[in-house]
Amino acid sequence: MIRVTVWNEFLHEKEDAAVKKIYPDGIHQAIARFLNQQPDFQVTTATLEQPEQGLSAPLLAQTDVLIWWGHKAHDKVRDAVVDRVHQRVLEGMGLIALHSAHYSKIFRKLMGTNCSLKWREAGEKERLWNIAPGHPITAGIGEYIELPATEMYGERFDIPTPDSLIFISWFKGGEVFRSGCCWERGHGRVFYFRPGHETHPIFHNSEIQQVLTNAVRWAATGVNIPDICPNVEPLELID
Amino acid sequence: MIRVTVWNEFLHEKEDAAVKKIYPDGIHQAIARFLNQQPDFQVTTATLEQPEQGLSAPLLAQTDVLIWWGHKAHDKVRDAVVDRVHQRVLEGMGLIALHSAHYSKIFRKLMGTNCSLKWREAGEKERLWNIAPGHPITAGIGEYIELPATEMYGERFDIPTPDSLIFISWFKGGEVFRSGCCWERGHGRVFYFRPGHETHPIFHNSEIQQVLTNAVRWAATGVNIPDICPNVEPLELID
Amino acid sequence: MIRVTVWNEFLHEKEDAAVKKIYPDGIHQAIARFLNQQPDFQVTTATLEQPEQGLSAPLLAQTDVLIWWGHKAHDKVRDAVVDRVHQRVLEGMGLIALHSAHYSKIFRKLMGTNCSLKWREAGEKERLWNIAPGHPITAGIGEYIELPATEMYGERFDIPTPDSLIFISWFKGGEVFRSGCCWERGHGRVFYFRPGHETHPIFHNSEIQQVLTNAVRWAATGVNIPDICPNVEPLELID
Amino acid sequence: MIRVTVWNEFLHEKEDAAVKKIYPDGIHQAIARFLNQQPDFQVTTATLEQPEQGLSAPLLAQTDVLIWWGHKAHDKVRDAVVDRVHQRVLEGMGLIALHSAHYSKIFRKLMGTNCSLKWREAGEKERLWNIAPGHPITAGIGEYIELPATEMYGERFDIPTPDSLIFISWFKGGEVFRSGCCWERGHGRVFYFRPGHETHPIFHNSEIQQVLTNAVRWAATGVNIPDICPNVEPLELID
């Protein structure tokens, strides 16, 4: 059983009628719904305005993979909450950062870089090329995924070189982007996945759902290794 | 001309007679002295107890490579100073983190991990194996460097996989360690180099001096690229 | 079901009484025996002196993970057989190269480098440090594995930087070695594992058996993607 | 002084009038001409139909960086010549593989993979995005390079994950490609650069010339380390 927590800042859907129409119960519920179809997933949701910003220590201790959607309220997430999530990733919890989560505190803290990029909201076509067809995250995905209308993110994306580069996006307007990237940090696995703007029905797309389902399985390491920095005795004679 | 700033917390040398005997003017001055023998290096020193903790914005703006030695006062370095150094690295400034700087705020912020390790102060023998004899950092270095007496650092070192692994240490007491590691972060280059405990005359060793001199040249990228996250117009017709 | 083929040149065991005593049925049978205890593994063995050097196209087509032990007869393996194995790895078959297989034709072909190293047969102690305790290959393994008497392999090991470095060995005689290394090549996964000299009972060690069992699961990608280089039509209007 | 050898199979330019019009003296001479403007470069050319296929051992021993253009005669390059070049790269010689050299014997041998890709000759627009503006290979290059008409190469490009990814191409027809990739192999550095089809005047483009000039400097390691696999004495007491 893989325990997944889907965290969403859950503000756009309450404030913007167009977004609410696409995600009436919030992006988190849309994601939880398709993940829940996996018999071996146990899915919880959490949002910014809940107590402890939805991310209590007991919940995180029971989470194998955390999915993160945030956009306009990155600064509202308290540093203490970010530190708690950060330690859990380093202990072995998976983290899947979606779309505008490139600028979340937790993603930037794990990367150590600015995570800046180019952007444009013009509803243009995106084609995500599958660079790693043998990788577990692309199981069941063909040569590419086409999205008819998306927000554009363009290079240079200020990230450390990914351990594995899974998708590269082509945009109609002329840009490219490293749209699916894997890193290991501590004992945990991190996947950044670009699609997911709130004004487009990205999370209703079955191929996007397949990628996220695969990513949960990939990010679930099954380990939980606390940090130590021990003073140790020698294993061999020193003199 | 490569502009180098050698930063040292400079506390042990003032408080501990044994350390003062090895480094009467401080570790920073010992390092500055041998770097200054390079005609194309312009070397400045800076210490924790100076105004702005020695790291003012103007000085950082004029620094191509920053060398960092810290140990007992990591927590005293203010977050604002760390953020300033961090941004300069992402813009292209090199950072060389020495020995106990594995636990400095700036190194941990760049890595995104705990940077913990095993340790032992027993004055044992260390042999740093040169894993990358073609790399600029090992120019002039043979198969290995031997240090007759050092503090031990042992694996697992909680760091992201280095872009290049330069040295692996063998310790008499039975441990190993990734002792020379390179990463790129933003537009800057980071080198971690393990040797350098304050109670051993490590920075008087000519091979260690050669490595640090090489590392300064490697870390000096010559670029200074400010961070941006622009909203851009399309380069091609979208419709 | 994971289909494993254990290939062994199977010469030392027939020619050298000391080796035969340790592995009366050959190294391949010793390995097959403990792998066969996994209910989801289906294990076949193959040896150099069989027809088609034990590696027919039909067998390879039915192999998910190939384990390779060779030493004194690397040159006897025909290039056509090597090419066949190579294509299967690029299609998605896993390859686990053991000990002296660092110098096998297939491993060198996948690496693109000389794969040379230092060596010494002195029966000294080796300690393999677990650098990646969260990796599937080290599941169930503690901080290190100790082998009381082994052949020594020392750096510099002439390999491309591993995608993941799993074990670093410490040797009593003063050397270190990257003893467990992972790479992706094409759609396949490659694991090199250092221990396994024929004059020591390495494959009877339960921790070594655990690592190899784990490595088989890790290397089984489940994909089989033939190579193509197609001339394609545009997906968008060009003019 | 960096000694550069520009190797070209030099067949298209002799057989095809359209190509000859663009490169009357051959692609190698066009490349040698702009490289020769660097006062610290010493440039030699070599072609397939010369004695020893242009690549004698003495010439290679005097070459710091080899540039390779080949297309229709990859199979004509003798394995002994390929092996000679391969060893020199592993000893520290740089190799810059251009365009259709993705399928050359030497590039495939260094990569260990098929190096296959998608392709289309339709003279469409290409935009190479500069993913690594702080890297020496992109010095003087802006956010992207535009080529008004090129042959298309599309993903998936069957290569090992590059150590550094420098350029990603956008094609008008809808594809993307990792167009500038760096690897280390042995002690040598390898750069693959996609542009350069013989029917387009790519090597007359000043930005392409800048990239190649930069790449030569980057690939010149200055080292020449022969391969060894020594039997060594212990450095420490074993018993």
C-alpha cells in the first residue's frame, strides 16, 4: 500500500469562477480521484488553509509520496512546515512538484537554485516528448503527449542537472522546456512535472493521469532513514 | 585576474593555543598567502566578526571565487548573509567549501540535503585517491595525497550525487569518503574539499595548496548572470 | 516472473582444484541456486563452451536480466555474440557484470572506456561501504559489507561517471574502489558489482546474495524496445 | 597552443554540385578557416581518402582536439583507425562530433549506445536554446541560435545521459532534440553538436563558428595519460 498525500494551496478554485468550473472540488480532489482508482494507493488530501497548513508531522510520517500544487501563495507556506516536509523527503518520502510548484519553497529548498523560467499565458499547443521510454514514469505513454492549450514555460529553467530527464516540451510559440525531471535528495526521490495550469483541464487528461500514477509508484522508495551525524569508533587498529 | 575572497570564521585560532600555533594569523591568512603567489590571483580575506560578517554586497560583487572555512559558528552566520552569497553563486561566483564547511548554511542551502557524515578525531592517516587525473583540479597531483594525521570523515555523506567525483579518501580506521566533489548550481561552480581540520597543519601541505589553487581556477567561470523569470512574447505565430 | 540467465565462462572451476572445491558445479550454478529461491525468478544458466557460447538469440529474447562472470577467456567470446547481447541491453535487458567482467567485451562496449584498474591477489580484507541505503539494490544491507579475504581492485577505475554509485570499497592494503555502480544504456540497466574472485567463496556470502537478488529486480525494466532511426513527417505545418 | 585536427569524409563536396557550391574546398577547410583565426590554435585537416584514412598514429599523437564530420561513409572507416582514435580520446584528446557523426563508429563506440534518432530533410527552421549560459561552450552566445533552414533531428536520441546538456533544439515541424551534449570518457572530453548538414551553409554561420571555437577550448584537456592496469603492492600492512 502506497500512502499518497495530495497537497493543494486551493485558492484559485475558490476565487476564480473559470478555475472552479474546471476543478469544482479543487485540483487536489481531481488528482485524488484518479489516483484512488489504484487498488494499492491510499490517498489523502491536504490544503493550505487547514490546521498546520494541512501538513502535520503525524500526517507526513504516514506519507510515502507527497504531491504538491501551489501558485499564488508560496510565501504563505510557513518555513517550519517547509522544513518538516524537507526532512521527510531526505528520509525517503517522495515528492512530486506540479507546474507552478517550480517556485514553491519546498522545491527550491531541495534544488538549491532559483528555479526560475520563462512563461506566457497564451493557451498555445504543447507537445511533451518522451525522452525516456524505458523509465517507469513513462510506462504506457507513447512518443509524446499533446496538450492543445497550455501556459508556456520556457528555458532556461534554473535547476541542477536532473538525474534523469523524462520529458522535453515543444511549444508552438517557439520555446522548449525540460518538463519531466527526476532527482534524488537524501533518501527521497523528487519528480518535477510541468503541465497543470489551473485554467486548463490538464489533470482530466488521461495521459497526464497515467504519468502521475506512474510517478507515485516511482517516488515511493519504501525507506524511512532518519538523519544522523555520528561520532564513531574506528573499525580497524589506527596505530 | 581572478578575484578570490577567503572567508574564515576565525574563532578557533583566537581561542585555542594549539590551533593558534599552527595558524598564528588564522586559516584565512595561511590560505591567502599561498594563493597570492599566483600572479593572476587577487586575494582578499574576510572573517565572521568583521562588519557585515565580512561579506558585504560590494565585496561579493567583486568576488569571482569565495573560499569558506567554518566550524563552530555556522549558526552565527546570518540568513541574510547566506542568501547574499547564495545568489552570487547562482549568478556565477565559485564557492570552495572546506572541511567542516560541509555543515555551513551556505553549503547546505546549495546542496538541498543534510550534508551529514560520520566523524572521528583520532589523528589517523588519510589517503586521498585521485579519481579524476584528467580534471583541472588535480593538475600536478599524483595518484594520491597522503596526510599522516587527520580528523576522519566517513560515509554516508548526505549530498546529491556530485557532477564530478575528484577524490575518494581511505582512512586507516576503516572508512571511506567522497573528499573532492564538484557541482554546478545556477551559473556557479561549487567544490567541496574534505581536508582542513584546524588542529592539523593541512593548509601548509604543498599538495593541498596545489589542489586549492587549481580549484580556484576551475571555479572561476567569468560569468555574472542575474536571475530573471520573464513573461515573454511568442517567437512564432501561435494561431 | 523475472527471467534471469546466469552466464559463466566456466573454465577455472574445471581446471583449478582450489576453485572447484569452492564452486563444484561452477559459479553459475552457485548463483542460480540462491536466485532460484525467489518465487518470481525463473533462472537459466549458460556457459562459454555451449553451442553459440550459451547465448543464442532465442535465449536472449527470453532473458530479462543477464548476469555475467568471465575472467580468463574474455577474448574467446565472439564479437557476434557480444553484439547480440549489446543490442538486447539497449532494448531493455538488464546486465549485471561481476568482478573480473570489468574487462569483458560486453561491459567495455557498453561503457565506451578501457575499464582498467589496479589489482592485487593477497587475500586481504575488504569493506564495501553502502553509499546509497535508500536504493533498491541495498535493501536489507547495513552500513557496510565485510569480506575477510578478497582480491583487491583499486582506483582509478576507467569508467564513465556512474548514474548511481552504490558501494565504495575500503581495502586493508590502502586502496579504495567504486564497487557498485549503475548506468542506463539505451533502454537497459547495467550494474557492475566488484566482489566475486573465483578463489574466495564470495557467492556463498548471504549479503552478497542479497545484493545480487536486489540487483536482478532493479535491472528488470520490463521493456523491450527495438532500435529505429526513422525518417518522419512533420507534425506541424512547416511553411 | 591547441593543436586541432579537422577530419572530414569529404565525399559529398566532390560528388554533389549543390554541396560543392556551399563548401568548394570541403567542410573541413571551411571549419579550419575560421578556427585558424584564433592565434592559439594550430589547425590541420584530414580526410577519408588520404593514406591511413587521414588519421595516422603520429598525427593523432600531435592532436589535442579532433573534429569529426562524416555521413555516407561511416562504414568505410576501418576499425583499426577507430580504435586508434578511441584510445587517444581515452588518453585525453578532445573529440567534437558534428551532425551526422552521431552515427560514426567512433561516436557510437564512445557512447556504447545506438545513437539513433528521428530525421527529416525539409529545410525547416531550427532554434537552439542555450540551456547552459554559464558554460564555456556558450561564451558569447545569447538565449538561442536560429537557423532558418536545417535538416531536422528529433528525439529520442539514443545516447547515455550527457554530463552537461548545452543546447536543446526546437523545430518548426514539431520536434525537439538535445543538440549540444558533453561527456567525459577516460581522460578525454566529447562534445556532440547537432547542426551541420552538408546542403545548408551552417558552418558559415558566425554563431555556429563561435560555438565550435569555444568547444575546441573546452575539449582541450592538456593531458595525455596512457592506459594501464597494474598489479600493485600494498601501501599498508595487510596482516
